[in-house]
Amino acid sequence: MKRQKKQTVDTGTQPLATRAKSTLKRELQPPARLRLRVTAAAETQLRAGHPWVYGDSVREQNRDGAVGELAVIYDRKDAFLAVGLFDPDSPIRVRILHAGKPQAIDGAWWAARLTQSVGRRGGLFDDRTNGYRLINGESDGWPGLVLDRYDQTLALKLYTAAWLPRLEEISHLIRAQLKPERLVLRLSRNIQALARKTISAEDGQILYGNRLEACPTFLETGLRFEADVCHGQKTGFFLDQRENRRAVESLANGRTVLNAFSFSGGFSLYAARGGAVSVTDLDISEHALASAERNFALNRSHARIARCPHERVQADAFEWLTGNGQRAFDLIVLDPPSFAKREVERSGAIRAYERLAALAIQHLARDGILVACSCSAHVTAEEFFAAVRQAAGKSARPFQEIQTTHHAPDHPVKFKEAEYLKAIYLRF
Ligand code: SAH
């Protein structure tokens, strides 16, 4: 990996630079700061704090830019508007790091930003929870970058190639400031080939610390879970669902529970600790069910968990719910993967949520509770809630709405496109 040179942002008082006059001059001098001007609509969005500039909003650019370099955006009067990470190959051309008054983006700036993100989590957790999100992308000022803590192991996930040239700098900073035992790199699928080619980095690579013999474990509200940090979905665990899991714990006493799309059994362990009569994990993946079994084993010291029967069903949830009409549960959790990865899939996803909720309601006993979750960013909370309420209405059973929930405090969301998680709780 090449170490990125420290870069600073100029003050923004100069007019847009013209292209260097001769090749010789270009070779002798560092390239001029990459400067952009954007459409009036994009200027307004930037002033309102939106963290993205799309390629088709760029009106002027002083030269070609390289992936990950700093781009400074000036307004119509040539005053500094914002600075961000440039990506010539992405429709999101600039991911904003800072907007407002000009600031030097140097080592001290990055260090302060990390301190800020960590500080934002201060007081959220006691020592019974050592797995949580430390950096939540754009909403923490780190566009396309996530940092999760699993006890002494940190997982750094990059969703955009714009971070690749800075990986070494950022991983040094994380190591110096947070002093983890281990730092694991995760790369979203779309940037894996480029990372291999340009900086010889691999998804699942341990950037710092000892090799892992097994998945590390961590605590969430006193429950122990394993996290497949090197290969699992996201960074190995769905940390975003902690608050819903806690709510399920408080509702589970004396109930038979179906955890559909159970993954590694997160909701089931909370339900068991909350006094569930039995829990059934339903997932299409054998791997996920095996992880849930290990997680139950890790928590045998909790008497309620040790005595709670734990059934595991490997099946497609839609098929299983369609074909097992006689099974009834007192509490059903639905937490499927995203049904809409793209905008065009939105209306199909809304129909699928309604169908899934309708199927689950057929399996709910009298006084049963449905907890339906959605993690599709393309389906809004209101659209999702409406779909579930619609299914409930069509069931012709009386129901009450207990609550709706959104993002957890360690997963802050500061702009519309980042909102994805929502859940609705209904009692029949
Ligand atoms: N509720 C979990 C996260 C669920 S992730 C938690 O709190 O940790 C979604 C899960 O759905 C994955 O484990 C995936 O294997 C499973 N899945 C995907 N499609 C499925 C299907 N058609 N039927 C059942 N499970 C499915």
C-alpha cells in the first residue's frame, strides 16, 4: 500500500486554476488542487448538509481527478463550499468530508474526526456491551466507511473505492487512537477487485494484530455472541438491531417465539433471556443456524436460556410459512434481508413485505405479537408500516399497534438516503 501524502485544503479565495501550461511544469509541480463547481441545486443541497455530489451536478472541473483525492467545491462567487473525496468512476462523484468554513484536511483533522465519532458513543453503553458501531459512514462524517467494535477486534468496512488510497493512513490512526488488539478490513463487493489491484488489499484481511483461530466473541447487553468478522455479512453481526432485540426480550415472557430470518439467533437469545417458552430459528442458511446454535451454547450460564428449547428450521421463510399452517406462535419476528437493493425493486418489495406479514399473522396465536422489520433503504418507513398495517387489516383480526422504531443511537442517520432500518410492533 502506498502511503498517501498529507493534503491540505487551500482557503478558497483564488479563482479556479487553469490547466498547467506545459508538461514540464506539470512534472515539476504537484498538480493543482482539484476544484469543482456544481449546479445551483447541488449548492443548496450541500449548504443543507447533504453529503453527496452526483456526477451530473458537476458543472466545472479544473482537471481530471483521481479516485480518493480531495476535491474542493466552490460556489458561484468562488467561495469555499465543501471538500470531499473524489471518485471519477462513481455516480456519487464527491463524498463530502466537510462543508462550511475552509479547513485543512490533515492528520490532526482526521484524528479530531475520529475522536468526535468515538465521543458520540460516550455513555451509550456500559461494560455489558462491547460490540457496537463506532463510525456510521456519512452520518458520522466518514462517507462510505463503517467501523464496528467487537470487544478488542475492530472491523473497518469500506463501501467506496475513494478510501483505498487512504487506507494505510486511516488504519494507523485507528490503531494509534483506539488501540485495538486487531483490525480487520472488510470491502464491499464492488471494490474488491480494485483494492486487490491497486493496494493489494483483500476483503477479510487482518490489517493489524494476530490471526484469528475462531470468530471473536463480544458482549451485547450481557449476552455473548460470535461475530464472523472476516467473512460474515456486514461486519459479521447485525449490530443495528440491538434495540429491537431488547424490545423483544421485554415482550417474550411466557411466549413461544418464531424468529424468521434468524441469522445467528440474535432475537432468539434475547427472547430466551426474556422468558420465552420456546424459540424457533428459521433461516435458509445452514451456516447461520449453526452460528445460532453456538451462540446459545455461549450463553448457557443464563438459566432461562439454558432451559429454553431452541428449534432450528432450515427453510425458505415464505415457503415454510405457507406450508406449515398448523404451527402457531405467540411472538413472531420478521427480519428479512433487503427486498429492494435498487429503486426499481421498490414496489415489488412493498408487496413482498405485505405478503410476508400476512403469512406471519396466520401463524400468530391469540394475543400474539408481530415484530416486522425492514432494512430496505429504498422503501420508506411509512411505506413499510403501511404495508404491514394493510396485511393486519386484511387479516380481519383486531389488532393494536404497540410501537414503531427506527435507527439505534450508535447508527445515527443524518440524511434521507441513509435511513434504512424500521420496525413495527403489532399485537393481535
Ligand atoms: N435478524 C438477524 C439478521 C437477519 S439477516 C439478526 O438480528 O441478527 C437476514 C437473514 O435472512 C440471513 O441470515 C439470511 O440467511 C436469511 N435469509 C435470506 N433469505 C431467506 C429466505 N428466503 N428464507 C429464510 N431466510 C432467509
